[in-house]
Amino acid sequence: MRLSRKQRTAIQLVIIGISVLAWIVLLFNPGHIMTMEHCHISASGPSAASLSMLLQMNPLSSQMLGWGLMVVAMMLPKLIVSVQMIYLQSFRNLRFVCALLFVSGYLMAWMLAGIPLIGVIIAANLFFPLSYIPALIVFAVAVVWQFSPLKQRCLNAGHNHPVLPAFGWNAMRSALQYGAVHGAWCIGSGWALMLFPMLLPQGHNLAMLIITFVMLSEHWEHPVFPQWRYSLRLRLLRIIIAQAKLKLMGVVC
Amino acid sequence: MNNFIRKNAWDACNGGQFKDQSGNYTDLYWYAKGVEAMKALPINNAVSWWFYGAIHGQYLIATAHSDPAPASFPNWTKIASIPASANLNNPPAQSLANLFWDQCQHGSWFFPPWHRGYLVALENILRDIIISLNGPADWALPYWNYLNQSQTYKEYQIPPAFTVSALPDGTSNPLYIPERYGPNGDKNIYIVVGPDTQQDPSANDECQWDTIYGDLIQPAQPGPGDLTGYYYGGMQTGFSHDPAGFGDLESNPHNFAHVMIGGFNGDAWTDPNPAEQTEGLMSDPGVAALDPVFYLHHANIDRMWTAWNVTGKNANPSNANWQAGPTANGNSQFAMPVDAKGTPWYYTPADVNSTTQITFMGNGYSYTYDDLSLTSYDTTPPSKMQATISNRLIKLGGKGLDKGTHMEQNTKPELVGASDTALTLNSGTTQTAVKLNTTAWKSVSKSLLKASVSTPPNDVYLQLENVKGTNNANFLSLYINDNFVQSVALFGIRMASMKNSAHGGAGLTFKFNITNVIDNLHLGSGLDFSSLNVQIKTRNPIPKGSEITVGRISIYRLSQ
């Protein structure tokens, strides 16, 4: 059983719309929530005073807000298929609630992950202000992680779409739980990629766009046996090229 | 360009024999010689029997499309009929395995074209071998039409050439394998043919009355055009891996025949220790193509598809996403090796759209069948195909019906009932109450009460979601409030339940159209109840440690 084309499209549009809005906010970067304000506090290097100053200039609350927006912008499109399935598999009166709880569970997981990851960002700014070194280190880690069996295991688990209970509290609790678990596997596969743009002193918007493309692509690959595999997992690119080719050939119905 | 003719393995081979009445070798003999030559090659040779079997599916190594093999059966190293010369310890390079192995397309609208290309590639390899052995240059793959109601031969039986132990020259018969147990587990290999009734799951060709190959999103109006709601060739397999379900051709007879031939070793209901090792090879896509009868079964399925096109005058999809194949959605292209080192023939459904206009390695290739009758068993459409929406409206007392009135198709699904928890099936019958959502169920009732041309009645479907397990050699028969609905075969359940497969371990999904049952309940005692009594009956006992689970039983209504 599948949703009608109209229903599927409506869900896609709503999710993509929210994601685009979040992108717009991020690109305008109000109150510098997406970038860490730096200061050369002390010539003698990091200290409690410089940490205090850094936190004063970049309160944790605004960092978390920025992080949340980034997650919404980059990750929400990954949830389209899951939300469509929840919508299909829920009673009409629970469709929206269950979908919302699923998304909330997912975002909660990412917000929790944001605490240590923002810690890393603060530390990087404290020890290497305006330096590309932390970004390069994380990039190297991300590359290794990218091809590792552990990452593949996380990606595979992200394809687990359980059929949820349909009635009452059970349905709602399961949707929330499913969102949190789905989020956890998503964090497992994408934490390093998410961290990388946040550590770039310059050009992190462009990096975020590229990373979003990569993460969407790899999320849409079929599960494969976890082992070291040097694959870029660019399914989204393959789809775009194939569909463009079909359109150019003028054979699309 | 030659037009090769694939012939009936019973009628054209002297009743399924190696020699005809004049003593000349038949197509089955030459098939055996070709298979023998392929079986003599080691698995790392891309045109060996073992390599070709693995193209369909395998349990030997992990590839880009599969998990590592289970340690015990059905690991290929545990299969008695694979000789040491296959050299299973020395598989081909991983890149070759990734390109060619584990490709079979099931539960997908690519099922018919992928298998057509598979047969074409194998047929060409076999023909080259046969010609080198001074066999006929026009040899083509025979087919086993188990649905044929011949007065001369019992064609529902496997052709004798597959069951004798020796070729006419006294050498071992490569078409015989011991791991074939039949529908009753007594090594009598035959297909139970008949209407699908509650007595016993039966294979038939009711699917041939479908007139729609497939569609993008929703099932068609059941009745003329679409037997079950899954269409003839299957629903569109697109971007996401959500289970699309089996098309009608794939479900029955394809899946039914697989499970009946492979079967279950031993007297199913008296065996005190049923075990997975007792499944026949044909029951599981990961070992099925090791059995030489696999290709004759698929030649018959391909023949039915051809007849559906040619005689039934039904069209394949013109949709570019079907024509271009899985690559249109970023998936791997179909690839078959044509020589020992693994030179690939890449093809799309468009390349094999018609048997007389195939593009094979850049050249034209053509074949047909000696019998393109639309049906072999059912010569008149089954009654459920005649149950048009007009008939249904009349039955329900609907108003405003004129002949030729155009009815909109119901397309919006809504969940109206579901089981509370996952269900583990028992051997035999498992019964459960599927709770209905009061408000949603009232909508169904209301739609039946107010049925008219402008407000067509809802269609109602039951879906067994995420059916998982390892027991392929089984059937499930579904009953609603003691009314038989339909049987389904569990061919492929093990592979679909593997975590790292394209299915993501979701298992199989089976959809049943229960509209007719609901209509009758409505006309009988009415729909004023809070749950449906669902019974699921297994045909064979479930082996220990091989449980079958159903993630959820869901009831959907389809409305406009």
C-alpha cells in the first residue's frame, strides 16, 4: 500500500519547505548563531578567562539554537520517506501527531549529540582560534569514518522502518521512540560530517550545502554488508544525472 | 537474424525425454550436455553453472548486494549436489561478484525483464557449448508449462529428463539434483494446479487476465485489469525501498511453482523434527538457480509474459523509469557475463521489451515460443475478474448506474484497523483479532451504504506487513471471519529478512484484496463489529528455530 501521489507530494513539500526556511535563517545568520565570534583574548593562549569570554560572546543557548537550525535544515529531508510511512501506517486522527513525535524524537537525539559536538567546537576555537587545523583533523576523521564498516552499520540501521503500533498512546510513544532511535543511527553515520563545516573559519555555508548533499545521497543508498568500502555513495547525483538524461532524451512520460 | 523457437519440454521432447521417437536427441538432451559443460567449470569462471546460479542469488560470500552467507544450510558449501570441482573456496574477484551476483529482481516491476535477460544470456552460452558438441545450431531453451492441460502427458509433472539418474550414454544426468522434494515432500515433483481455494494452495494462470502491467502509486480497481491490486508485472520500484509487493505473474504461478518444486523433505505434518535443511533448492532465491529446472520454469514465466503481450495484446510500461531500468533511480544496471572472464552485457527493460527485438551485445536477437496461448489452464476469466465495479454497485444496491459510466479509481489509502502487536505464526493455524478503529470503520460502512456512481464504495485491503523468517518452503492462506481470501508463497522470505539486503531486512509484504468479503459481511449481518477475525494457515509446519513473524496486520480502505 502506498500513499497517493498527492499525499506524498504534500508531505515532501511541507518537509522541504521547513528545511528551506531553516536554510534561509542560517544563511542570514542572525545574531551570529551559526558562527563563533572570536577574540584574541590572550597572547599567552587559552585560559579560563578566554573560555569565559568566548562563552560570553557565544552563549551556549545561541549555539544550541544554531545547531538545531542546522539539523533541521540539513537533516529534515532525510525524514521524508519515514514520515510518509508513518502517515500511511497511522489512523487518520493520529497521523500528524505521530509524524510530529517521530520528528521530535529525531531532533531530540541530534540536540543531545549537539552538546558534546558544540563542546568540540568551543574547544577548537579556544585552542586554535581562526585556524583550519581542527577542521582538517575532523575532515581526516570523517574520511576514515566515511569508509568504515561502523558507518555502514549505522547507515544500514537507518533503513529500519518498523511498523508501529496503531492505537493510542502506544502509537505515539512508538513514534517518538522510533524517531529517537532513527536519530541515533543518523548521528552515528553523520556526526563527523556535521562537525566539519562548524569548524571552518570561512565558507562553512558552502561546506554545509555539500555535506547535506552527501548525507542525503548516502542515506538513500541501499543497505550493504558493513566492511571497509571506498564508495562515495552518491546516489542522489546518480539519480539527478539519470533523470536529466531521460528528460534530455525526451522520453519521460 | 535467426528467430529461435523455445519449445515445450514435454510435447517437443517425446514426453520430456532425452531422445525422440526416432532416437534423435531432443532439446532436453542438449540442454543437459550444456549444463554438464558449465557444471564442469569452477565458480570463478564467469560462465560456469555456479557463477550463473549466483547471479540470481547466493549464500557463499558477501557482495555489494548481500549479507555474508549463514554458516549452515543454505550456505553453498553445505549443498550436497555441488561437486568439489566447483571450487567454492576460490570465488571470483570481489569486483566481479559485486557486478554480477545477487541481482535477481523480486517484488518489483523489473521482475519480468531482468529474468528475460538472464535467460537470453544463459541460452547463448549454452548454445555455443551445444554447437561445439555438434548439437543443433538453432537450439533454444525449452520451457516447462506445468499449467498445460494436455491429454497426452501429465505436464504438471516435472519432465522425466530431470528425474532420471543417467543420460542415454550412461553418464550421470546433470539435470538431476537430489534437493528437490515436491509439494508433498515425497520427491514426487509436480505443480498443484487449480483455482486458489482453501483446500490447497494451487498454481494457475489467472494473472493472464490482467490487462495492466504496473502503475506508479496505487493498485488499480480490482477486477478486470488487475487481479489482486498489484498488477501483472508488479508495482513501480522506484527511489525508495518500501516493499512494493509481488506482481500477479510473480506471485502465482512463479512463486507457487518455486515452492512446490523445491518443497519440504519429509512428510510435512508427521515429521517430528522439521528443519531448514529439508528445504528444496528451488524454494529459496539464493540457491534456486542451481537447479537446472529453474531455467525451464522461468522460460515458462517468460512465455506467459510474451503471450500476455502478443496474444493478450497488453502493453508493457512506456514509463521511462521502467524502460531505463533501475539506473533511472540510481541503482545498479542489469549485467550478465557473456564469457569466462566476465565481459558484461548491460541491458535495460527496453532492450528486452519484445522477444523478437532484443538488443544483445549490440546486436539484434530474436526468439519466440511454439505456444503463445494466453492461458493454458483457465480458458475463461475467473469470476473475481468479472466482478466489475458496476456489478459491485448492483450488488450493493448502488444508484445512478448507467452502462459505460466512467468511475473514478479509489486512490487514497487510510488505515482502518490493525493488530496490536507483532504476531509469531504457529505451524498450522494462527488466529488473531484485528481491532478496527471505530471512526474509520464507520467510513467504510457508510461508503457501502451510500454506494453510487458519484460516491463509489471503498475498496478494502488487508496487508501482512514485515513478514520475516527463514522458512521459504511454505504457503500462508488467509481467512477473514472464516472466509477464504487467498494463499501466498513464502519464496524469498529468508533473503528479504536479511538486514543488509536491499530490502533493509523489512521482510515480505503481502496485500490481500478483501473487498468482496467485506461486501458480503455488509450485506449479511452488517459491519457493526469492532474487530475482524483473521486466520493465517501455514501449509507446512514451520521448522524449529525458523519462526515466521508478521510485524503487523493492517486493514486499509481505499477511497477517492
